[in-house]
Amino acid sequence: MKKLNSHLERRTELIADLEKFLIGPIEEHEVLSSKKTPMALYLTGKLVPFGSTVEVVNEEEYDVQTNELLDTENVDELIANRNPFRASSMGFSFRMSQLVPINIKVSWGMYGENHVRKPIMVTLDNLIPENKEWQLEEPGVLRCKVKERDGIYHVSFYLLNGYKRDSYPLQNEIMFQTKLAVEVKEESIAKFSSRADQWNLEDELLYRHVNEYAIGHGVGIGCSFSEGKCLLETTWLPTTEVPIVEHKEIKELKTSMVELAEMSAEELQTNLYKLVYSYRVWVKEQSDKFEGIPSHLHSVVNNNLSKVSRIIERIENGILSVVSNEKKLKAFRFMNRVIAIQQAQSKVALKYRSNSERVEPVYNGKWRLFQLTFILMNIDGVSNPEHKDRDLVDLLWFPTGGGKTEAYLGVAAFLMGLRRLNGVAHQRETYAGVTVLMRYTLRLLTTQQFQRATAMVCAAEFLRQKDPVLWGLEPFSIGLWIGQASTPNKIEEAKEKLQQIIDGNEVTEANPVQLENCPWCGSSLSAHDYHFEDHRQRITCSHSECYYASNGGIPAYTVDEVIYNHVPTILIGTVDKIAQIAWNKRFCELFGWKTHYSPVEGFVNDIDYKGYHLINKQRIYTEEIDGLIPPELIIQDELHLISGPLGSLTGLYELAIDYLCQYNGKGPKIIASTATIRGAQEQVKRLYGREVSQFPLSVTDARDNYFSYQIPIEEKPGRFYLGVCAPGVSGAIHTVHVYAALLSIVRNLEEKDNSIDPYWTVLGYFNTVKELSGTSTKLKDEIPIRLKLLSDRSKMISPLITEELTSRKKAAEIPQVLGAIERKYDENGLDVVLATNMISVGVDVNRLGLMVMHNQPKTASEYIQATSRVGRSYPGLVVTLFNSMRSRDLSHFERFNAFHQAMYRYVEPTSVTSFASGSLERGLTGLVVGMIRQTDYTLRKETGAVEFRQNSVTDEILEFIIKRAVSTSEVELNDIKKEIEKIYSWWEDRAISEEKLSYRQNVKQGRTRHILKNFKERTNYQFAKPTLNSLRNVEGEIKIVEMRNYE
């Protein structure tokens, strides 16, 4: 705790100094030098004479470019007719149940000759609000407005600069450090009703503890209660500390993975039922709260109680399934051992990566309560295709950094073990193939999760090698399937890339070296450690004493050809890869469509079948098999990102995945996870055509869902949010002032120790690359100049050490950037990292504690996800720069506290319209052609398109698509049926008319008659249909202008 307290002291010091640097005064009766005029020194908190333009006489600012506010990549809502004037007034509104006397305090500072500060304070006691104006000490003016509506009084107070100017104001006419405070009797103050409450009763129930008592006008507002009085006061830097979430523990419940793996069935049942009993007690406590809840919300409580009761039922069923079935019990024990080993070896690897220290693994891993519960409630769904839970999408909803990954990796490990136990060890086809399909939306997130999942697979393979009779002859393995921009398609291409790297050349695309550190011991991996021989890929650890320096190497594949041949146990990739279904003849092989097993090549199809291989002049024959079991579990991480055009097309193509995963008439189990979502029921229905079960659930209060609860900030510091908005000041000047202040404060501390490390690196978050580029430029010139202004000592490192994490970075550069971010301040750590939404999900760098958010993102979900990147291990600080010219930004600034006290309440519903006309126009051809091609051997090869004829398979596919369309209720069935039949007729006409017909054009190989083409591809064959080969780049932006017809 002492360590945490030292970090908290640093953060508190940083916040206090930031206010002095941005608002002032640094000293109460300060005298500024001629080089540090108040207008140049202080960013905000100023009121200028009414009518003043942006410029100020003798102002020493570096750049005043108001036009820059309009120079953005996004079409943003700008406040109509806003002029380039700075604020001449500020205030706030509140509500009173009755007009009673109140106390008012107004303060500001004036700077006269030689920049000498004169503090001014005015108090007005026992004042009854009325429509009136009070002249204070010049130039201060206080104005009050009162309106009565439905028995409630709406009161507004404003502080104005009474001077008037039609040009540049003089320095001594400007009011600095302005502040307005009103003290009201607590029983007279009335809260504002949330706009969200009007359409969401569940939010009204769960967030009824959050009240808004005032709204700022051009300024932030703070509210506090003490001794029967409510104090409302303006603030130019509004702040809110958001409490962190603590995981619940049950003292009597054993959650040690090693202990759980060693328990008998009876011991396990007794132990796990303690969870059920405890959960039921909590539910009873929730049901006893009816008396304190408004009656119109009782139905919502009952609905939540019903959902939680169903969860408890599923937990009980999961426990009974495990303890009553020998194979499931063994799989459960296997899962615990796998995750225990994974966590232990990951700590070993992290220790070595951090300080090159070799330590022995310690198997002391414990499940968090929600993780163990989520695994138990999914036992039946993943183990029994006939169970009703199989068709349910289980959505794991938990705050960022809470441990969602470990929860669904636990489910995956259980299924991996069970599939091996259900098969026959020496008959590979009874258990081999892709067992788990994990999908992500972002390239960075995919590669990071690949590294984490590989550690789990290494642990599983370690156990398999110890007992191959029990766990099978086929290795547990993992494959990274993300596209040629990142990984190679062919083995020969991979060999060429490796040689380029060895020769010292940079490889920016199709790089097979995706693991830069051994997941088992942490040693560095280079191109020398990647080997391709006998149609296989082998990654051997560079540390000779590591288990995976031998023993077959790290069981990970990063080349598509190897992945198709050896069909890894876990396949991890991006959602947009689905579009390859129409273009790639081998797509179906990942779903079990195999005909032969070769000891050399792995699993192959009859279209590639050669009968045998010559190895040292000996024939190695292949073994005929009847296919493999398709994936039984699909894991979709960051579900909230599957929205918009990408989500709509993903939902359409999910049809094909579901179809290819069918086994004995049953589809896969689907698990999804997110930290921010609204409208999950509708989104899941449109994506997967299934119902959803969200876990965990709050019943009466958003702060407590049994498995986690918010800790009061008095007990443990939370994440601190601070807003900055200076009306009339450009975003460029905001950036210069704030970055310079943050960098200067930390680096000018007299004593430096590890407590400053979380705040050493400023993480800048941007909504567009263009905005990021502007700040990147300022880090080279204006910000260093201002740093010299702020500190005569100038202890800054020059030039600043900066880095960026954006889509402009090539795949090979991303791991290097992440490594640089992890460097501490005394290890030549980065001063600034500039990032876009690439960093908003899945990037875990525990040392980061300071973020600057540039403007309010488009969605609350992105804001929550992005700001959660900091403060994961230490008290975090997020500084948000608002643009007063954007109405949305200004609204968030004026209601800063209300928003941050209930951020999840404002998460927007996601939009998925899989069967809308736009989705069908772009995606239906690829979907239909792909489903048919992948399920008919005669059509699969590149020239097989000419063999197409309508038959029972096409009828089945038509029926499957129609069934999914019905579940989404988006289109008329006849319309979709006609569109599919048109595709059938078009393809069949071409197949009958042409002697040769392929899928894609290849003039060199004589393939000029083809049915598919890219959307931007030019071809002389008029009958080819444009087809997606990726789901990326489907979203464009247009500017909408309101047209009015004036007469």
C-alpha cells in the first residue's frame, strides 16, 4: 500500500501543479516577468471584455489559428454562427424546489502594470434568486435569471466581464482565475432528470444513485454536500475520480487451479457449491431492496432477478455435469492445470523480458470468481451439442483489464481436453482439426492475443507430451490467420522473408516472425529461430535450456499454407478474413473438409492428393480419412467493435461460418466478450441469429453485480479524469499548453524515483491521424519552446523521445513500439506516445498512468475503452481536451461530472443490418458463391466454376440463408430469395455457356472467363460480378448538408 500511496502523491501533485500552470495563479499575489505575461502563461479561466476578438495586445502566444478548428478529417457538428471571440461570461444553472436565501461567492484576479496580480473576492449572503444584475468590483458583473416551471424554479447565475471592446482587449481588462460559487440549502436543491431515463428504465434503476444538480455554461461545474448544504461552484478544470472495480472473494471457496485439479469429484462438488450458496444469498439481498425502489421500476428488478436465477441454474448444472461425468471431470482438471502452467510460465517470461532474470515457475494461480463461474455455466453448452445452451451466445461483460481473456481461454482449454478424451489417441481424425476459432477486429489486438493464447497452447502441449496416450498423438497448436499484409501465404514466401531479415533487410509485409519472445521463458526470438522443413513450420526457443528449444518447438503457425495443412487446435484471426470464402479453395479445410492424412504434409484434400511422398527414396503413403470435426467453439472478443458496415457484412458472412461448422445438424457454441455494449440482444440476434445471455448482471445497482463491486475512492484511488476547455482558443494552443505543462511538472521534480514512472510517458489519443500529425509536429517545435518558458532550469531532454501507434505503422513495427512503451523513465523511456483507436482495445501496458484525450470521441464506448489503457496498475490520470467549437465536446465539458459518474450509462447501441440492401449488394454474391464452392469438391478448384449446376446442395444453402434472414426480421423473404436465385441463374448460365470458367481472372494462365472480380478490378469479361475479398474499407464518410426551401 505504501508503494501505491507514493504513486497517489505524485498524481495529486501533478493535478495541483497542472491547475497552477493552466489557470493560475502560481502564487496568490504573484508578479510575473515581462517574458511571462498572464495571457501567454495561462490557458483558461479568463473572461475578456464583451466583443473582444481573439487577439490580445502584447499577447505572447505562439499560434492562434482558429481556422484549424475546421480543418479536420471528420465532418463534425460545429456550433452554428459561433464567432472567434473568447468567453466574456460563464455560469451555471440549477433547480430549486422553493426560492430560499442562498450565499454567493465570486472571485477572480486582475493583472495591472508590471503584471502584478490583484486578487478580488465578492460575497453576497442571504440573497434570494431573482431576475436581476449586480455590479461587482470592476469589471465584474453578476447576473441572475429565474424561471418557474411545474412548481420547480430554474435558476441561472452568470459572471460577466462588464467591459466592452470592439477590437483587441488590453491586458488589464481581462479577468483571470474566475470562479463563481453558490451555496444552497440541501432540502431546496432539485436534481435534473437524466435524458437517458426517459427511454431506459433499467438505466434509471441501476444508476439512480447518480444525480445531476447543475449544468455549466461554458465552464465545468462541481457539486458537494456538507452539513445540510449544497455547494455548487464553477471550475475551468472539472474533475471526477472514477472508482475502480474490486473482485469479490469467498473465503471458504478454494479457487487455486492446482487444488481444483487435484480434488475428487465429491470434494469438487462440495467446494463449488459454496459459490452457488453465496450467490443465492446475494440475490436474496437484492430482492429485499424493493421497498427502497420506485414502484415503476419493480418489473425491471423482477426481470433482472429472473435472469440471475437462470445463471445460478446453469452454474449448478455445470457443476453436476463435471462431477458426474468422468471425461468432463478429467477435462476440467486438464483445464486447471493448463491455465496454472500458462500463468506461471507467463510470469517467468515476463520476469526475463523485464530484467533478464531467470526464475523458476510458481504454480499459484487462482481463478477470479467471475472467471470460474463463467467456465462452469458454459460446461453444458460446449460439451453437449444437444443442450439448449449450445444455441445461446454467452456474452461476457466486464470492465477492461478485469480478466475476460483468462475466462474464455479457460473454456477453450476445457473443450480442447474434452475433444481429445472423446476421440481415440491413435486415430487423429477423431479429435484433430480446429477446435476453437477466435476472432478479433483489429490487427494489433489479434497479434497481442495470439501471444497470450500461444502461452496457453504451450501449456496444453506440455501436458500432452507427458501423456500422449491420454491426450492424443496430434500436437496442440495455434495458428495466426490474419492476411498477407501481416503474415505469408506460402512456405516458400516465408523462407524468402526470413532470409531477407537475416540479411539485414526490413520486412514490412508477410513477416512470419510474429512471436518475438518465447511464451514459455521470455527469451528473444529472431528469424534464426523460425524453420521450415518437410512442409512444416517449427519455432525453436533460442534459450537452450527452455523446454521449447526442443520437444518439437513452440507449437505455433504463422504461415497460411502450414495452417491449412496442419489445422491448428486454436485458430486466431481477424473477422475480415471470412470474405476469403469465395476466393480461396482451401477455406473449407479449416472446418474439417479433409480427405487424407499425410505424415509429411498433414491433412490434405483429394484435389491435392498425390497418394504418397518420397522421403529418402522411400514412399510415405497418405491415410484416407472421413473428414475432421469442425470448430466447436467460436470466441468473438470486443463484440462492440462489430458494428456499422463492418458489423453488417460480418453478420452476413457469419452465415457461412455457421454453415461450415455444422456437425450432425448442430452448430458451434459462441462466446463473446466486451467491456462496453448496449443493445446486445439486438446486435447478437442480427450477427448470429441467436439469443444472448449477458454475464455478470447487476440487479438493483450498477456498482455491484456480486462478482465485482466499486471500491470507495477513500479506500483505494480510482482513475482520475480532468477536462480542459478554453473557449475561443484553438486546439493547437490547447495541445501546446497541456503537453508542455505535463512534461515540465514531472521532469522538474526535485527528487525522482519509481513513483514518477507512470506519469513520465504522456499517451496522446486522437480521433484522426491528421490531428495526430499536427501534434507530432508541435512536439518538435512549439512544445519545446513553451517548456523553456515554463522552466528556467529547463531539465528537459531535447529533443523529446516520441513514438506513434497508428495504422501507419507496419505490422513488423508494432511489437517494437510496444516494447519501447514498456521502457521505464530511467531506461531512456519515451516522453510521448501518440496513438489512434488502434490502442483503444486489447493493449495492456501496465506502466502507463497518464493520457491526453484529444476531443471527445464519437462514442462513449470508445472513450471508456481508450481511457482504460492507463491507470491499470497505478493511479491513472486522463486529461481530456475539449473543443468549444464542437457542440458535443462543449456539452461533455459542461456536464463533465454527470457523464463520468455514470459513463456506461451513455454507451450507444451498436448498429448491425446484415440483410439491408447495402449489405446484400456488396456481400451476397461472395457469400453464396463461397458457400457453394466450399461444400462441393467438384467446384472447389480454381477452374471448377464451370461445373456449377443447381442441385440439392444449392437448395439447402438457399434454405439456410432464408432461415437466418427470418431470425433477423430485416427483409422480405421473397426479396432475398429472388436475389439468391438470380445469382444461381447467372452462375449456371455462365457455366453452361462457357467451355472454361474460373473464379478469378488470370490472363497469364489463360483464365479470361471468370465469375468474380474485386470491386475496383478492371476486366474485359462483362459477366464477372464484383465481390469482396476483405471486409475492411467498406465504410466511407460523406458530408450531409441541410437543405431548406425558403419562399
